[in-house]
Amino acid sequence: MFLSDPLPAGGDPVTRLTRYVTRELLPPLLAGTLLFTAILSFGYFFISSQWLSGVPVSLIARWIGYQLPDTLVKVLPMAVVLMTVVAFGRMNTERELVAVQAGGIGLGRVTRPAAVVGLLVTALSVWLSLWVAPRANVETRGLYWDALTGAGLSQLVGKTVDLGQGLTLAMQGYDAGARQMQGVRVEKWDKDNFRQGMVVFADAGKFEGNQLSLTGYQVYRVDYAAAAALSGVADNDPAAFREAVQKVFPLVQVPEDRNAALNLDTGLSRKQTLAQYADAIGADAEGWPELITKLTAPGVPQSERDAARVNLNRKLALPFANLVLVLAALPFALRFGRTLGVSLGVALVIAVAYYLLFSVGLTLAGLLPGLPELGVWLANIVFALGGLWLLRRA
């Protein structure tokens, strides 16, 4: 439909124009979202395809589905750029914008539906980024290591991992078929006295949900501050030596039944542990509750507060790019959006430039300890100001 054709009946001309422009915006937005999501999803599958031989298609589809929330947060800005360039480029090429302005309706009023769509997409992206994607990312890694590859906790062998609630876990081996850890060591050190703590050694153990179940275990309460006194005990005084050793190990628990189980509650679940430690790069599993807790709870190390501050701003800055890029893409749509091929190329250039600058800003955020927000929001600020300047020139 062209603006030279009769507009849909009903309502005043501005309302009908709003409906018309909205209908022009939605198809390229949906097409761009589907296109870029398909490209990224295929990339995830292609990279991992060598480990997915023989895996049921339903499991692979479920695994890809869990990645959709995080994927959408990344691709929606690109889809918004494509929407703006394609829709307004076509209307400008067909001289429809000239006709509208000749009728006394300014460009700002014509582009208002794009701003509304950008705002709605921003709200959706914020919700996905802070509430949906973190949970889905945990499910993604858990499904990948436990169901798709069957490797389970084998990636943690030889590592010492923090399970939360003061517990650290290390293991010497893992039987993926039995989902059983072998040669397990668990440590928990006192917060008030870092020389005192509990060490548990176990022949085997299972980690399901938020619970460690250890068998063939030995529990030692250790006080290394008291261990220094051992050197001062006379060699010919066995009673004093036994008393000093008792202070070093105030508790030693070795059950008579080797099959007896010791159950320990963990802060991180099995899936969260896999998400954080199984890969070289941990999954983005922190959402609004976790980040706000780190920023407001007492006793959180300053380094963790700073990291949470950057992460929270990052999870807000990228969704708001949907609104910023509508403004930034509009001048390019008016000048270059002549054909679909050119519009797609222009949209990709703008999106790549934004993501490159966004990455630079994140790097700068680490160099600006006093004001990391400036680095995180750098791309949004530059593209918003650049879009306004170019729009005035256009």
C-alpha cells in the first residue's frame, strides 16, 4: 500500500497514518528477529554438533529453546535497526514521507510509531535480560553437560569450585554413568577465623539439586593456629602432645559404617555449578535478585559489588539500545534505504558498529572504577547523539 492510495477507513487521518506506519514496521521487525535468531541458533548448534551425535532431536530442540531468551536480547537491536531502515527507507523511496509532510504532518509525528515499538521491544528485552535469560542459561548448561554430552561433573575434576555457603568442592574423578564423584574433598572455613575450618574427605559422593551426599567419609575440624603450638611440646611428654593434637583436631568423625551418608546443603545447585564452572566462560546466570543482593547486602566484598554494578548496567544498556537504534537508524533509512538488499546491508553495518562500540565501552568500564556506568552506556550515548545530529542534517 502507498500513501497515495486510500488509507484504511476509520478514525482521523493521524490515527490512520499511525496504523499504516505500524503495519509497515512489524513485518521487517519480525523477519529480522527470526532471521538473526536462526543464524545465532544455527551457530550454537554447529559449534557443538561434534558432541551431539546420536542425541534425540527433541533434546537438541529443548537445548536451543533454552538459549532463545539470551539470543533474543542480543538480536532484537539488530532487528529494530532492520525494521527502521527497511520501513522508512521504502516510504522515503516511494515519496510517501514527502506526501505526508506536504499534508502538514511532520516527520516526528510519522516516526512516533517506531519510537513506541522501540519502547515496547526495550521493555521486553529488559524482562528477558534480568529475569528470564539468567534462569534459562542455567538450564541450558545443565542440559548440555548432563543430558546432551553425558559428561556431567567430569569437567570439574581437578578443579576447586565454590559451592556457596562457605563450601568448596574438589574431586579426583567422576563416573558419568553412575553420576558419582570419586575421591571427594569438601572444605568449609570459618569467616571469623580463617585458620579454623572443617575438612571432609569421602570415597564417593553424589551432587543432586542443592545437596551433596558423601559416603565413606571422614570429617576433621582443624585449627591451624593451634598447630603452631605442637613444635613447643616436649618430646618426652606424651600427655601434653596428645592435648596439643586434640586442640588442632577438636573434632574427628569417622563412621563405623562405610556406607553411611553425610548430606551437606550447598548454595549453588548442580545446574548452577555446571553453568558457572564447567565451561571456560561461565554462563550469565545473574538476574535482578542476585545483582540487587550483591549491591545491597552487607558483607559483600567490594570487588563483587563493582562487578554486579557493571553487570546490572550492561543488562539494562543493551535492551535500551532498541530505543536508541531507532533514532540512530532513521537518518540512514532516509538516505540509503532504497532497496531491501541495501537496507539489510546498512542495518548490519549499524548493528556491528554498535556492538563494537558497546564492547569497547565494557572494556573502558573496567578502567573507570569510579564511574563504570559511563563506559557501559558509551555506545548508547554516542549513537543517540549521533542519530540526533544526523537527523537534523537529513
